[in-house]
Amino acid sequence: MPSKPSLVDLLHHPVRWRITQALINRSLTTAELAELLPDVPTTTLYRHVAVLVKAGVLVVAETRQVRGTVERTYELNTAAGDPGDDTVDPDRLRTMFTVFVAGLAGDLDRYLERDHIDPARDGVAFRQAAIWLSDEEFEQFMVQFQKLLASVVDHRSGPGRTRRILSTVLIPDG
């Protein structure tokens, strides 16, 4: 029997990566996903949504009858992951990071395709800072960071609000 594909393998496909990015912290129907990903053919979108649902990456949050058909609303399964994966192989971690970076590059490419861009106004930023912390200080930092993130992560779409994706990478140096 073939083994279940890993989360890394599933998200290595650019359309599946974009679907999961679109669903960060929100629930959407396939029609709403299609509006957000207009360059993805509808049949392709449905096929990739089905793959992600079958793999448990997406879950059906709600169903409703619409003109004789069932409309499903999807959201990310935040508990999704590779079962029994207690250790991380360096090659696998490198692949996971490559998928992450490729997704960021795709996000930037889509931003750059806009008719008018103004990185300063739009809040586009990439920064690095070296911080020297003991394990205890790092743990305190992460608690504070998570509190800060929790204070804004539940905001919903509304007048004057722009959806922004915050991506973080923490890597010990040396």
C-alpha cells in the first residue's frame, strides 16, 4: 500500500501552497478561493482542494445547500502534520524551508504584478536582526511574541483593513 504523502510533498506544489496561504486564519468556499486565485483554472483548483482535504490539510468548516448543490466552506486543519514525526532529518528540514521560501517568493511575485506598487505604503518589509538570548530569554521572547500576535490574529476583514501575511524564521546561528 502506498504511503501517505508528507505535508512537505503536498505543499511543494505552488497551487496547493497558494490555497493554504489564502486560507490562513479564514474560511473560504471554492468559489471564493477562485476569486482570490483567478489565474488558476477552476478544475485545477477543485482538484487541488480535494487533494488537500483528502490529506487532512483542509477541513470542511461548513456546508450549505445552494441551488441544488452543496457548497462547502474550507479552513486549514491547524492540527495537520506528519504523524509520528518526532525527529527531523536535515534533508527534510531543508526541503520544508525551501517550500516555505518558494511560497514567499510566489507571494512577492504576485504583489509585484499589481498595477501600482508602493512597498513603503503597502507595508512590504524584509528584515533580519541578530538577537543574543539564553534559552530562558528566548522562551520569554516567544511568549511575548505569541501574546502580541494573539492580539491581532483574530481581526477580520473590514473597512480600512488590509490582509497581510507575517512570516517568521528563527534559526540559531552556529
